[in-house]
Amino acid sequence: MKRSACTLGIILAMAGTAVAQMQPFDMSPERSLSSETSTPSLSKPVPSEAPAPGMPVEPLAAPQTVPVSTEPARRYIIPSPEFVLAGEHARRSWSIYLTPEQAASGASINLGYQNAIVVAPEISRLRVTLNGTRLIDSPVASPGTSSGLKADIPDGLLRAGLNDITIESSQRHRTDCTIESTYELWTQIEPSETFLTFDNPDAMRWRRVEDIRAVGVNGSGRTTFNLVAPSMQQATATPGIVRLAQSVALMANMPNQSFDVSEATTRPAMQGDANVIVGTASDLAGILTTLPPGSETAPTIAMIDDPRLGPSNLVVTGPTWEMVSAAVGSLGQQVDRPLEIQRTYLATRPWRTPDVPMLFGAARLKFSDLGIGTLEFSGRRVRTDFAVGVPADFYANAYGETTILLDAAYSQEVLPGSSIDVYVNDNIAATVPITTSGGEILRHLPIKVTMRHFKPGENTIAIEAVLRTKADEVCAPGATALDNGRFVIFDSSEFVMPDYARIGRTPELGGLSGTGFPYGRADNPVALVMDRTQPETLSAATTLLARIAVQAGRLIDVDTVASAAALVGRNALFVTTISQTPPVVLAQLGIGDESRASWGETVASIRPDTQTTFDQWRDRLRGSGWRGQVSRFEEWVNRTFNVTVDTFRIFRSEAPPFVPGGNASLLVASNFNAGGEGTWTLVTAPTVGALREGMDELTSQSGWAELRGHITTFGSATGSVSRIPAEQIEFIETVPYSFSNFRLIAANWLSSNALAYGLAVTVLCIFLGLATAGLLGTFGRRR
Amino acid sequence: MQKLMMIVLWALASAMVIMLITLPISLETQLVAGMSVLFAMMILKLLRPDGIWRLIALAFGTAIVMRYVYWRSTSTLPPLNQPENFIPGFLLYLAEMYSVLMLALSLFVVAQPLAPRPARVRSADDDLPSVDVFIPTYNEEPELLANTMAAAKAMDYPPDKLTVWLLDDGGTLQKRNSEKIGEANAAERRHAELQKLAADLGVIYLTRDRNEHAKAGNLNNGLLHSRGELVAVFDADHAPARDFLQETVGYFGEDPRLFLVQTPHFFLNPDPVERNLRTFEKMPSENEMFYGVIQRGLDKWNASFFCGSAAVLRRGALMETDGFSGISITEDCETAVELHSRGWNSIYVDKPLIAGLQPATFASFIGQRSRWAQGMMQILRFRFPPMKRGLSLAQRLCYASSTLFWLFPFPRTIFLIAPLFYLFFDLQIFTASGGEFLAYTLTYMIVNLMMQNYLYGAFRWPWISELYEYVQTVHLLPAVVSVIVNPRKPTFKVTAKDESIATSRISEIGMPFFIIFGVLVLGVAMTVYKVYAEPFKADVTLVVGGWNIINLIIAGCALGVVSERGEKAASRRVKVSRRCDFKIGNQWLKGTIEDVSVNGARVLVFGAGMDEFAKGNVSELRFKRFADGTEGVLPVTVRNFERTADSIAVGCHYFPSEANHHRLIADLLFANSRQWEQFQLSRRGNPGLIRGTVRFLRLALFQTYRGLFYLWRSIRSKPASTEVATKVAERRA
């Protein structure tokens, strides 16, 4: 996608002279597409051969009727609602997309932050680096209230396209030298006070279609597309609308994107918002003051200003719906990826730099390629992380192990009892105790990291060194300030991924969460079932499909189907309120029919979450008395071997139908369908409002990562997520059969069905015993 | 065709098991699978520990062992770039793989030991082949030889077809003409004495000019002078039972390609380990595992080999190889390898038909074992049975098992030292967490012990193999190393069997055991220290410490082994219960011979008063011979006596003055082989893994205490003990 965007940039640079306020983007619907479909990174500029006879494409200089605010333009840059730098060392890197105008403009950066009171200002630093140049290097000195830092960006530092920003903090405690004290250190960056300011007020105006990539975020890290589709209620329009949303979502690729679909809007786009207007030219006549030129004759894509809607509106139009679809298709062409081409990386730069490599099998990656530089550290606890991606058919959770070959060193003062821990997605996955004193250089020390916590898509692997020293035990005044290096991780360390079992499973929402599986791989359109008449439902469905497309890294065709009967044997997505969901669908997904009536009635009243309360009580009573000791042993066994009562089940019984609890406000369920040929996924809520709100929460970066298992519910009131694992799983073959893959699949299945393995060993051993008896009866002396 | 199908079926089963075993499954599954297998093996053992069920249980065990090997090979070796960890770690790995290899070979060998053969029907006298009996001797006492010769002569066989030869290597011309006058005189005396004794007993005395090729040369000299179709060989202290030839010769008629019928060696006295641990009466002897199971297992694969004595061989076969082979110092096994490779067959008769003596002191026991170990190493080096042409695959595996076994000092040493590497030097030679140890290593160890119990249960109790291997390792390791470095150097040394220990003392070669014990105790102290000082790796420390404690328990038990008990009775007594008459004055009183030994007997005399006995009295014992039913009178001296409920128990010492008296003693001792069998059966019995372990722990605890007590006493009275040691040393010289 990044490459396609670049190509697009080149194309437009070539057409540069013609670039004005408006850039109609026109092409014939069929001919040029069929010749260039193999890859999104087109080597030849599409527009150059696009114009078909009789389809005027030349850009027209439209009168600049829309006044843009004369105040300096702001762009928020923090891609998440919360942004905390915790511990003694923290570092976050990501990229923001700038239009050429933004890059050319004089600019400055503002950083609003607040820190914990225990952070010692004189020895703690906050640093901001942009494109490798340090802009801010300031003491961390804003306890209590939020304060701002400002720095001018040198001319020429910004560039059109992606710009890398790194925020790094080095914090020390005022008085305490314990490991525990490092958890009290935090600096919170305020997303609403952290932004770029462009001197040129016009810099925020978009001129090209792909300038939509510069949509950015609002002051709370979110991105919203106002999708105006006057004909949204027509069934024929839906696939086009969804496809357009997916294309835009893939282009912008921000972490928290949502779509507001409406028939009309008058709202100018805010920071982090973008207006996308789609419809036939006649439809749009009532919305836009001026239609883009050519829209009455040919598929047209244009970025235009509008007196009512403000600047920078993406308009996709044409004389008929077919032409509009063609325009949508050509836009999608820029970002789509053919099914047979695998991604080598996940495009994550808008929230994590560098892009996360996708590992489809055995691989060896140097830390330097994963974005971890050599890191020297003098404090107590240091954490650094990288990310790798695995596909949805990753099936090695139960048995798999990756290896980190760690190049590191620790100094003489580090005491035994220190440790190097590895976390996968914030779950502890390996611990290497430091057992020798006197310092040591570790050369490619193999650390086995369980893959139990791996999930499809992006996985964060953090390495944390916890260092104990004599000096810290004494903790003389000023000891926290000591700056003698204690520990270093070298970027020559490697991450080694073995070949792992690959097979898709359904139902498994984790696959949907990771790479949009199985919809992302479908070669047939996915049936989308929803209530079109409700803009909220349509917005929710569009938001969901955009999210799935971003995860899948490609566009997903949908079609709308009215009857559930037509869905047997097909992949389908249901975005409906619970009462509108067909009973047959609920039954297939294992949801109790009574929830149609009962769910939602209690949702208004906030009932105490029984499970949460129970957990709290259990924690309070843990460890007391002999029963506590027994349960501690149980915990140890559980921790060490992951053995639970579940381990000893061979035949999984059918679970009773699930009824969402009163505190759940959104439910996502998935299952193979009645025909066993496709996967059905339902996103539902008691009301359309709850569905719309819940969908934003679900598709946000944090919510989406929670999706796993057979059913996941989200509680908007409590923020709690609960999951139900799948009892019965269908396997979906995703790679051609090979013995080694089959072996690994068996290993994983047997690892999660321990008793089955025991049984298999028993049966085979009996067979072997009998065969041996037969052999001994045939050979050697017998009597 | 059926054979091929069986092979295919078995290969299929194995391939499937291997496939399942080599799946990289999770720890949790391993734990569950390990537990299920242990459970299945226990159930099988309780229900049916034999036949097909035994094989199924062994298949279970094999699966777990293979899983361990797979895990051990793929996940536990230290990284190559840490040579200080990798090298010892890899050595440990090799040691473990050796153990697994030996287990695999043992499994093959004893997969299905042949059931004892039915007794032979005696064929008509005319058909019987002529037999030469060879009794090679070097320095044994004439009394001992007299018993053996008398027993050999008394064997139930047509006298015209039985010739007994005393092959004396102690009275050769070379010895008699020695430059050392003292030795020459002794040899001359021995030559004359034995010649007379042999003549009295009707045995042909034969000696030679030069002591070339030790025992093999001596036997070949015998072959050169004799003519019999078959040759029976008895060591000087191995007296045959009357039915020895009846039980063995018949097989030669059935198979013209048969070259060997081997019978077990049964010992009347305990070996030093048994004597010092006092287990002789209760527990099967060490060699019973070999003669009770392994030789029967070898017999299934036509690989039972010659053990130097108590065997009958075919002259025709021996002639093919120019007699007994003498490259190695274990000529017996070497000869068998050679003949097996030429297509000759052997069989093993599992019935004790001779009774012999074990070396008495720990030092001579070690000397004997050194000879076996070195000899087997020489065979491995010069003949290399696994690749020897002419041997069947099964025979190759069998001989590989028998010869490679003697490499055990290496792994034993590594197992002993490995935990200390971690405890003292912090070397990570086995990269695994506490949980993995539990799920893999512990299951493996338990399964290993269970498999041993399945294979040898009634013949070898838990942990006894480990003890024997350990006590030998300390002195065998240098011996094996020296033979590997210098394969032609070792020479045949005759094991002394007539020593006795007058006072309790620590063996003259026992000191290393105390030092090792001390180091291991330090290791335990280090474990405790580490657990408290370094709690972050307490799990691994506890596992390694536990391993060290197992070593310590065995080493503690070995302290008892090297603490030689003083002994009143010089030799093993065999229960007999035979009617007799005991002469007091001129009166013959009725009595029962309760037990006998090579030196004397205990007789219950009825109808006599205490005052009629006196210590040192010369008296006579009259009894019917087992052999032919005629009565004989044996002179004895009274050593002690005591009153029992209705009789007086008299301990008396034989006082033989003529050859006929030796025949009587041999008849008392050796005539009835059934009594030996009964004795062996009385000790057999499988105590099971748990009971066996508890027993061993109890034994080890007591023996540790006894060993330390002996040490303390010897330090307190230093001069006295050195005196004893020198005395013994002189005797041996």
C-alpha cells in the first residue's frame, strides 16, 4: 500500500504543472484496469493512459471560493486516545503523512505533557525526534498540571509523505531505587495539546485524491470519515459505498477510523475528519455547490472545495451508479492487493515504525531491522519492544516456541537475581535469570519464547531487563542519577521464527481481528446482512468492513442479501440489532434465542459485574490458610504446565446457548455456517445506537485487539471484555497440504488436547507391543 | 513371506510411534502423556507382567524414553558459543545417549528370554560322545583342586568316556626353572603334590613348558593332548554337580553345528559386595541377572557366549579356530564370537550345575572386573562384533550389548560429576526449567526404573545395578582408559578366591570412596546454601541438588561395600539335610547333616550328652553317597558344639587324609544341584519399584553409617589397620 501511494505521488508529480485546487481523477472503467491488475504498485501511471476518448479528464481550475481559516493550521499527531511513557526508559515511534504543501510550509511542533510527581526533573529527559533530527530535549518537569513544549521545525526537515516521529523518555525516581519504584514513573502526552502547526494556513487544504492519507487524527487520536451517500438506502449502492469506505480506510490507514454514513451532511470536516461524498452526479447536485467537471459524463474522482462543506472533500461520482462504481473501483485499484500475493509486512507506520514484518514461516530477523537499536541503559528496569506479524492461519499457540538470540551485556555491578524477561502481547513468555555476578557478555544467548500468546496479525514482543545492584540496595542520595551503563542490548540480536503449523480455524474471532480472516481471503463476495434503512447500522457495517479491509490489507467485496436462506454455504457478516437478527443465525452462532427479548432491558441500569466482583474477592482471600497453600500449588501447576481441568477433556460437549449479560453492550460472535462451507460473523447490540457506539469501540485499535474466540462481548459501561472460546472448531485449509505442516498441525492439536495425545500414545504402543510380539514369535529361537 | 509381513508390520508400528513421539508437543501434553503412560505401565504390571503384556508395557516405556531423547536432543543442549557449558553439557548428553543405547540393546537382547529348557532324557550309554574335562589351574590350593577334581570324576557319565585333566600352569617348566629360587622351589613342590593328588583321584595331570597365552594357552595345551569329542571346562574352584554332563551333552547330538552348551555360574559364597552389605541370603546375586535373564535372552538369538567355565564345547569347532583364541584376556567370549561368526551355534542351559567361589575381598573383586572390562574392550577393539562378518544381525546386536556394557565407567563418572558442575561452578550444562525436568526427566527416570524392573525384576532389585556400577567405576575407569590407550598391554591375572578377612577393616582400595562421599556431602551443603542465597533459580538448584543426593545415597551405600566385615566362617554354607552317623568314642550316633561348606559341616547329633564332646576332638562322619548309594566315612575335627531342643549341634571341620575323602566332601557339597537351584529361588522375587527403593534407602543409610564408623575406627587405631593391610597385601603377592 505504501508503495502504491508512492507511485501515486510520482504520477501526480509528473502531472504537477496541471495541479491546481482541483484534480479530477478520471479514467475509463474497464480497459486500463484489466491490463494493470496484477499489483497495486503500478509501474506506469494509470492516468496517462486512462483517458478514454470522449472522457475529458483535464483538470479545471475551479475558483477558490472557500475561505480557509487564516490562523495557523494544526495537525494533531498522537495516534491514540492515550499516550503514556512509563518506566525509566520508554520510546515510541510512528509516522505521519504530510502533503507536499504541508511539507513545504514552515512548521513547529507542540508537545503537551504531564508527569508523575516522583519523576526527578533534573535527571529525567523527554526527547522528540523528527526524521532523525532531535527537536525537543527537555527535562521532565510538569507534575501536577499539563505543560507544553514547543519547537520550530527546521526548514527542509519535513518531507512529503511519511515523516517519522519518535518520542522518547528517560525518567528517574527522585528518591527510590527499587524496581517497584520504576512503575511509578510516567509521563502522559496529551493528544489534544500535541500537534504540528503549519505557518501556511492553506497547508491543510488537500489538493490530490491521495492527500486523504494526510487525514491524521483529532485531538483524541481518532479519525472519522463522513461518508455522504444520498442513495445509501438502495441495495445496489451498498457494495460501492462499502468498497469506497474500504479504499479510503486502506489509504489513510489510521489506527482508529470510523465511518459516519449519511444521506446528506452540511458539516465541514474537522481536524482528523474527512468528507467523502459518493453518488451519481444528479444525486450530488443537491449536496455540492459545484460538481467536479466531467462527473456527468465519466467516472470521476476529485478532491474539491465546497462553500458549504469546506475545503478538501473527496468526491466520487459519475453519471450513473455503474460509472460511480467504476470510479470507486479505480480508487480501490490503488490500494487493493490480489489474493495470491502475500504481504511481506503489515502497514503499521501510522502508529508504529517500522512496518511490521509478516512471518509466514521460518525467518530470522535482526533487531536492527525490527526497529530496535543498540540500547545502553543505566537504570533499574528497561523495556524495549518490537513487533512481528503472523497470518490468521497461525496454529502454534499450544506447542510453538520462537527463539530470541540475544546479544547483550551487563556490568559487574549487576547482581544475580536480576533477570531478562520477554513478554508477548504483554504476557510473560520467558524469563532468563541472571545467575552469575561479575558481568557477562551474552553472545546470541538463545531465549525460548512460547508462542502461546501469539495471535494473528501484529504481535508485540517486549524484552525487559530487571537489574538489581548493590548501589540500589543502599540507595544513597542521588543514586538514581548515576549514569554508569549497567546493561546493553545490541541490535545484532536476532529473532528466530521456526516453521509453524498453518491452518485456518473457524470460529475464531482472533483471525478476523488479525488479518480479517476468513473474509480477507474469500474470492467470492461476502454477504453483508444489515438494516440499510438505519444510517447507524450502515455506518457500523461500513466501519466494520473498513476495519476488516485494513486488517486484511485488501478490499473485500460484499453483496447484500436479503434472506438468510440464501446464505447457507456462504461467508456472511451480520450487522444487526439483536431483535432484527434472524433466529436461525442466532441458533447457528450459539446464542440463546431469549436474548432477542431479554438483552438490552437491563443494559440501562448498571448492574455490578459479578465476575469482576468475584475476582476481586478471590484476590483478597488468596493465600490465606492451608486452602490458600493448596490453591497456590494449583496455581503453580497451572502456571508451569498450563494444566487445567480442561486439559483432561477429550470430547468437548456442546456449549449451552450463550446469553449476553446485562453489562454487555456489544456482542461479536462467529461460527461456521449451517452448510459448513463458510463463516458467519455477527456483530449485534440491543439498539442501533448501542450498535453504532459499540462499533466505534470495537474497531478502535485497543478494542479490535480484544477480539478472540467464538464470542466476544464488550461492556461499554464497565469497559470489560469477556470471551467464550470455541468448543467445536472447523479447520480451513489455507496452504497446500504438506507432511511437515500436517505434523505441526497435529502437534498443536494434540498439545491442546493432551488426553488425546495420551490416548494416541497408548493405542500406538499397544499396537507396537503386539507387532513386537509377532516379530519375536517369527524371529529367533522360540521354544 | 510371513517374516516379511511381520517386519513390515513392526516397521509400520515403529514409524507411527516415532512420528507421534517426535511431535513438538507442549509441556502440558508431555506431562499428561507421561502420567498416562506411567499409569498404564503400573496397571499392566499389577495385572499381567508377562508375555505379550510385558511387551506392551515395554513399548510404553520405549515411547517415553524416545520422547525424552527427542526433547533432550532438540531443546536442552547449551548453546555452542558457550564452550564452558557446551562441552560438559555435551558429555553429559553423550553419557545419557549411551545409557539409552544400552537400554535399547538390552531391550532387544532380553525382549523374550527363552524359557528354561526341559530336562534331557538320558540316551543310551553307547551313543554318548567321549568327554575331556579340563580343570585349568594356576595358583589355587590343592584342597580346592581336590574337591573340584573329585566332583568332576564323580559326574554321572560312563567312566570310559570321561577323562579329567588337571591343566597346571603353576608347575610349568618355566616356573620350575625360575631364576628366583623360592618361586622355583614352590613350583616344584606344587608340581609334585598335584601330580600325586591327581593320580590318587584318577585325574590326568598335565603341564607345559612355557606359560604362553595364559588360560587360553593352557586350554589349548590340553586340547593338544586329549582326544575326546567334547570338552568341558571347569575353573579350579568350579566343582560340577553329578548331573552336569547329563544335562548338557545331549544337545550336541541334536545339532551337529552346536559348539557350546553354557551353564550358569553358581556361587557358594557371597561376593564382597553381598558379604559387606549382608544381602547374600536375601537378595539375588549380581551375576544372576546375567545368567538368569541375559544369557537366556542371548540364547533366543543364538548368541549365548562362553563364560570361561561350566561349559561344554565341541572339539571339532575349536579345531576350526585352532583352539581357544588368546588375543584378549577374556578368551572365553572371544572364542565364542569367532565361532559364532563361522556359523556355529550355542545354547544356554539355565540350571546351576556347578558351584564356585567368589573373590573374597573387594580388591580382588575389582581385579576380576577389571579383567572382564579390559578383555571386553579388547574384543571390541580387535574383533568389533557389531561389524564382524558372519554374525547375524541379532548376534551383532547381542555382542554389541555385551561388550559396550563395559564402557559404563564413563557415563557413571559423568553422572556423578555433572551436578557438581552446576553446584560448584554454576555451569548451565542442561538448559531446562524445573517444570521441564519434572515433565521429562523425572518421568523418564521413573519409566527407566520401571523398565529395568520389568526386564530384570526378580533378578535385580531397584538401584542395585547403579550401586554395582558405581563401586566398580571408581577403579574400572582407569583400567578401561588404559586398555583403550594401550589395547595390547593388559595381561591375564588370576582372581584370588581363597582369601579371607580376619578382622573388620576398610578395603585397601576404599579411600577414594570416602573422598567422593565427602565431595558429594559438600555438594549437598552447597545446594542448601544456593537455595537460600539464590532463590531466583531455586527450582533448578533443587532438581540438581536432588540428583546429587541420589548420587550421595549410592556413594554412601558404597562406603559399606568397601568396609570389609571380619568373618568367622570362611566359606558359604549350603543347607543339605542328609542322614548320617556321627562317631563318638566307638559308638555311632544318629544325626543329620544340616549344612555343609567346602571346609566343614554342621551336624545335629541325637542321643548324646554335652560332656561327650570336646573342642579339637577327632571324629568320623558316616553317610551314604548321593552318587552310588555306598557308604563312606569322612574324618572330621570338632570345632564347636551347642545344645538345641532335642539334639546337639556340632560344627566340625573336614580332616581329609586321602583322595577318597575328597570324593566324600565333593559328594556332600556338589552332588545335588537341586539344592543350589532351591537356594537361588529362595532369594528371587520382585519387590517392586517402591518397596525396592525403600529397601535400598534403608540399606544405604545403614551402610553409610557403618562405613563412616569403620573410617572413624581406622583413624583412631591407625597402626593396627595398616598392619592388616600389609598382611593381606603379602598374601596376595
